[in-house]
Amino acid sequence: MEKIIIFDTTLRDGEQAPHASLTSFQKMEVAIQLEKLGVDIIEAGFPVASPGDFEAVNEISKRVKKSAVCGLARCIPLDITLAAKAVKPAKHPRVHIFLATSKIHLQYKFKKAEEEVFGIAKAAIRLARKHCADIEFSPEDATRSERGFIYRMVEMAISEGAATINIPDTVGYSYPQEIHSLITDIRNNVSNINKAVIAIHCHDDLGLSTANSLSAVLAGARQVHCTINGIGERAGNASLEEVVMAMKTRKDVFGNFYTNINTKEIYRTSRLVSKLTNFVVPPNKAIVGKNAFAHESGIHQDAILKKRITYEIMNPHDVGIADSQLILGKHSGRHAFRDRLKALGVILNEKQLNKAFLRFKEVADKKKDIFDDDLRIIVEDEVRTSKPVWVLDGFEINSGTRIKPLAQVVLVKAGKKIFGASSGDGPVDACFKAIDKITGYKVKLEDFRLEAVTSGKDALGQVNLKLKVKGSVISGRGASTDIIEAAVKAYIDAANKLGNK
């Protein structure tokens, strides 16, 4: 088997994403976690960029022992000497130098001819080798460069001592077949390529960074540049978690390759980087997104409960996620509903389950997410030991700041609908008085409490109240995403207890 070297540039290219800057302390925190993750090389920063970046790279070099520590440099003597000085304390130091080779960059950025750029790169690599034994060279914007010039530049870089040649798709312009062709052509046209490791560095401007990186591996690249959560310039870099888990999952294609990544640390690393950069991980992000191992569809949930691999190609445990999630919502089925109730210790017979499930569907149409507390309330509301005398059919409220609230309530008793209407001090009071007209009960409201029992803006509200009648006190409880409906249900609940006496 062949090892694929993982070169993580979260602390350099990742930090160059707008608004992703990290303090030296935060960069150290990430570096320690990257070493724990098993990253082979940590590109810790761009030492010439600022005194703070130099300090961060230098301190990481002193602390990290297992991973190599790399500093980036342009083909400028000051850049190279500072990068080499910054990584010098590292057990495994590396200097990564780059110079653009595409005609676009040469014409518009450097205003230099190919031969002049060739000479600058040659002198830079020689200088770098004097300061550091491990040199990586990148012909920037390689995928938009003329291949003949790339071959010459790569051959020279290896001859001058660069042990790793990185091929950057700097602006995310390429596609998998083109990347495969480029790496293959470099292997076939550079005479000394067997003396260096070929690396790939892909950006995600067209959403192809992971696919391009994997294509490069299949073509012969043995080092992949990537970042945690795919953060980086513009649309970002190839995502470490995607590259690693694609190779781990598709053994039929990548069975001859392995990485040193401890995949169980992926989720922890992802959340750390997200927290420190304040870049929220999209819920649909592959591998580490909130929904990556979540299922709401009833068809999917039923299959997952029977055999996980029906709709999950990876085990969430492998990336450090506790378990898959069966999200209860309006698309969920009876199987998942019963399974979740069982996990909560609630066992219902078929009739009770059917009744509770119908109520669950009603609530799910009003709420995006159904939490465990929602389920408990639903069961308590719908599964009763005694048959109710009064059943709510519906109600309407007319209320506002300049009008007296008016409520119309419809209750069902013994299959017959009974209408009641009343005004009140507020919409809830109007509903209560309308119910009193229907039931004929003479009661006094002793206590009224409203609380949100679940999470989110669409949380279930629960009303607990007490009615006093003929010297005794009867309690009632109701829950709904609509607080007026919750109050009406609670009042009817108390009325039913009175009617069953």
C-alpha cells in the first residue's frame, strides 16, 4: 500500500479566507489538534506577512513534534530567510516556496518573461536549500500554465533540491480529467520526477476541489493539500475530511492507498476550526455538516432502522460523531416515531400509537423540528385513560389594539357540534367565556401559567391552569405551538375532568 501525505494548510491558506484571521494562541490551539488528527505536514503560516504570523509559525515549530511544520515563502530572499528561521525549531521543518508560471500571471502580475521567472525560481530554490533541507516548490497557477514550461520548471526545481513538487489549481479552474492528464504528463515528461513527491493543491471555485484532488491521486500524486472544512481563499480549498473519507470509503477505487489521519478526530477538529474562525459549517456540508448523518424522510428512516448501510455510506463513529440522527418531522414515518418513543421509555399499544402519531403529524406540520419534550407532551395530550366529554373542533379570534376581543369556539359532545361566542378582556379570556357558555359550568380561573417546553422559535407552549368550582380545584394542561390554542386545550382539559366526575 502507498501512503498519501496529508498537507494541511488551514493555518495558512485557510486563514487567508476573508474574516478568518486567528491569533497566535488560536493558531497554536488548531496546530495541536491537527497533530492529534494525524496530519503529516502543517503549513503554519506565511512568516513574512506579519510579525504575528512569524511568531505563530515559530512557536508552533517549537511545540509540534510529530507533524512537519512548514512556512510559506515567495521567491524573494527575505521571505525565504524568514520562513526558514521561523520553522528552524521544528523537529521536521519545511519551507514551501512558490512562483507563478502561467502567462496570465507573468504578463499581468509580474510583467516578466518566462526565462526571467525561470532564473528567479532557480536562485530561490538554491537559497532555500542553504537554510532548510526540506523544500517544496509550487509553480503557481499551474493548471493555466503551458505544459512545456511546467515540465522545465519542475525538472529544474528537483535538480536544485526540491523534494516535493506541488501542482496548484490556484483559481479552481480545472476539472478531474484535466488534472489527471496534467499529473500524468508531468510524470511522463519530467526526467527526474521519480526523485520528488508530486503534490496537488486545489481550490473550490467551481466546486471541484475534492474531485480534482482525488483525480490527482489516481494519476500519481502522493501528497494532497487541504484544509479543515474546506476554508480558504474565495470559495475555499479541498476539504481534508472529504478527501480522507472518500479514500477510506471507496476502497474499491483507493484500496491501495492509506493516510495517517485518525478519522475519529475529524468532527472535533472541524468544530474547533469553525469556533475559532467563526465560520459556520453549513448543515449540508459533507462529512461534518449537521445533516450529514441525519434522516427525516420516513422511507429513509425505516430503512436505516433495518440496516444502516441502506442510506449511509459511512459510519458516523468513524469521523467522531456519536450516532446518526433520525430527525422527527413532517416527513417521518410511524417506525421512527415508535422507535423514538421506545428510546424515551414510552410503550404504547397500537391504538394509542395511532392516536399519538396523528397528533405528532399535526404538530410536525407547524414545527420544523420535533424534540423529545414535544413527544412527551404529545403522548400526554393524546393518550388518555378516560374518554373526554368535550372535544375541541376549532376556534376563531377577532382581536386587536382598538377592538374588544371576540372568540367563537366549537366543541363536540357525543358527536354533536356546539357553538359558543363571547367577548373578553383578551383573546384567551374571550375563549374561556365562550367555552363556559357551551359547557354551562360556572368556574373561576385560579391560576394560569404559560411556559415554552421545547426549543426554537416554533417551540411548543404549555399552559397549566386551575379552575375553582364549588369549593374544589381542578387542574388542566394543554400544549401547542399556538399559545391561545394551548390555553383553550388546557381549559377544556379541566372541563373534561369536571364532566367526568
